[in-house]
Amino acid sequence: MNQTCNFSVLSETGKLKQVMLHKPGMEIDRLTIENMDELLFDDLLWLERAREEHDKFAEMLRNEGTEVLYFNECLAQVMEQLPVREKLIKDLFRFECLDRRLSEAFITELMNIPAIELADHLIAGYTRKEVRDICNCANLSLISCVDNGSEFIIHPIPNLYFQRDPAITVASGIIIGQMTFEARRIEPLYWKYITNYHPRFSGMHILFGDAQDEVWPQKVEGGDVLVLSDKAVAIGVSQRTSPATVQRIGRNLSTRTSIKRIYAFEIPKKRYCMHLDTVFTMVDRDAFCIYPPLLDYLRVWKLDYDDGGIIQSVVQSTDWEHDIAADLGFDKMRLIKMQGADKADMAREQWHDGCNTLAVAPGRVMTYNRNTNASKILRDNGIEVLELEAPELGRGRGGPRCMSMPLNRMPV
């Protein structure tokens, strides 16, 4: 395979050239009142409207000159290679703990399904009834018979439209996420196959998530990772990313990229700030927006590594704004505080992802149009705001940054 990777991300704000999205599919209709908590949703989505909104999101990105790749299409293209399809299915069956008899019958059926249909169905999952209808021997599998187990033989992954989390492009490599909750742990498996076997990803090396000891309980999700520059990355120590994983990623980046410094942002392990990018994102070369209550809690640790991956220091930054500004080549950082008319107003807009901005170019960001106060604050600070109307997508608790996985940005 060609060892030249066409993807590179060395900033949060360089002009966005290519991005991976996942348009919500039938996996969203797997959500019920009974299982939505387990599947990490606070509400049920109207699928048809969510798909319309997602199309508008993709079109807005294309209007900015961004090439949009779709996850299900990339997964299908990988599975057109039958030996790779067989290997992926067997890995998935091991993950789902299918018994041997059911696995042998089920894989025979899955090997004969058109690739795009199979990709969509693996994302949506298979219920016990669906498997019994497909496999004649399913009645000999206890998994497909018991009523006190899961409804699903292959579990759906409705969170997949939040493409930021299961994989993160850093430099010309990729970090494969290791998800905190079981509902999302299949997602990185599919991303690993795309990285390793899709021709568009030829030469893209895995920076973290490919070694035997880089799996759960090592935890990292992409919403916690901000690529500041070719020298530094910020990573949230959060509900969903562990400090040990942050340090391991720092080691790997320092040996395989030009990045030698990690800023570890210690944030509350609360639902309202599940990831760093729900309370802190970069909106221009020198500017960040922040949810002000975070400042009362936040501690930032600076980790420095040598070229061999040996950590040289772990110190709490006494002036993290100055330190990051210096790494970016500025005397001072512009920290835009997303204030509200009162605490309730400020918290409401944060809950609706007022801070979860996606930069499509320096000083040009995308956010939800419902966050009128947040948009005004950004504009008052010289930031161009593209407003996305997407109330159904927002029910999933993620904004434009959450829904996008940048593959390629221009240098800033």
C-alpha cells in the first residue's frame, strides 16, 4: 500500500478540508424509553427530521470547501474485501460473546449481504428475533432464546453520529478511542478496520489504540482532545478520559510526531461537562471560548516529553493561558467567556452545546442557532458564526464539533 497519508490535523482552526460524518440511521429507531439511558441518551429522536438536519450540516460544510466522507460508506467499502469482512465479523462476534454454533451460522449469512446493507445493519444492530429469522439453528443458541438477556445479539450504536469520539486525527496519525461506556465500545473496532484497510487511509498510522495494553480500562474519547499546534495537544482528564491514558498518549505522540507537550485539563466528572469540548473549544488562532463556571474548578497540568517518549516533567501550570498562548506564538490568549443573562441562562446554553463550536477556518465557527446569546458573544469578539438549525440532532447532547471528525486541516 501507498505509505503517504493524505490526512493531517495540526490545529483546531486551520481551514477544514476533509471530515468524517455519520448520518443517523435506523440505529436511532432502536432507542426506546426503556433502553435510552443504557444507550446514553436523555431523549428520543425523530429520525427523519434528524437526517434532514444532518444533510443541512453536511451541505454547510461542503459550502465551506470541506469534503465530507461518510462512516457507513467507508465501512462498507472495507467490507467489500471478503477476507477483511470475515475477520471483522469474527472480531465483532468475540466482542458480543456469541456462542460457536450461532457464530458459524450467522457469519455465513452476513458474508452474503451487500456491503452497504451490512454496514448499516451492523451499526443498527441485530435483535434476537432478527437473528432467529435469519439463522435456522438460532433455537440451539441460549443467547437467542433467553428473555432475561439483551434484546440484541449485535448491539446498536446510536451515538455513532458523534464522530468526534471513537477516533481522533492528530498530525498524520489517528488515536483510536477507548470508550468509557459499553454502549459505545464497538465504535472504535469499526474505526480501526477503516484505518487499517480503507485505501483512503493508506499510510495513516495508529498513534494509540492498537497495542494489547491500549484497550479498556485505558479510556480516551475524542471530545477530550484538542490539537493546539504541531507542538502541543490539550486533553481533558474527565468522566471519559483517564489520566493514565493521557500520559500514555503523550508518550506515543512524542515518539511519532512533533508534539512533545500535553496540557491535561482536569475537569469535573459530571454529565454537563462529559468532555472538554463541551466547556472549552478553540475558535481562532489565539482564541478559545469557555464556560465560566469551569474556571472555579479547573486545574491544568503540563506534561513535557523528550524525543524518546520519556516524560521530563509533570507540573501544574500556574498561568495556563499564558503558557498555551506562548506555544501558539502569541503574547496573550483571547479567552471568550460564554456568559449569560443569569446562571440559569448560561447553564441552559451550555447544556445545548453553546461551547461546542466547530472551527471551519480561523475565526469562523459553526454552532447551533438556538444558542443566541453564545453566538452574540462570539460575534462581539470578532468570530464569524455559521448557525445550524438542528433541534433533533441536539437532543443527543452534542454540537457541531461532537458530530465531526476532522481528517485534514490546512496549516494555520
